[in-house]
Amino acid sequence: VYRETRQAFDAAGKILVVHGDGEMKTLLSRLRDCGIQVVEALTPKPMTSIDIRATRRLWQNQVALWGGIASIVLTDV
């Protein structure tokens, strides 16, 4: 579905952005491979098992990361 959506978005001059909240480590390579251009609200360690540096190495310049800040680092605990 995302590959087809990407093609339609390309034809319309749009970019494909998905919401990546939660534990999505097993999906990171699939998100890249199906043509998603931006993942918004990716939730990193310590809230999930996602390592931002490893994700950037995996995605390289194929997927943009929007967010990537664990919300618990912004609150008093």
C-alpha cells in the first residue's frame, strides 16, 4: 500500500510522511524499503528499543526523521 501511495504522491508532487510513534524497531527497514520519505514522531530510547544513530545509519538519506526525541527527557521525573 505504501509503495502505491508513494507513486501517487510523486505524481502529485507530494511527499509521503507517516506517524512512527511507539515500538517500531522491526519496521524500520520496511519503512525505508517501501518508499516512505519522512517518519514523524519516531520514539527512541529509553521509551522504546530504537537507537537513533543506528536508525540514521540504516535510513541514510532515504528517509527523513522528524522528531526522535523521547518525551520523558523533557519532563521532571
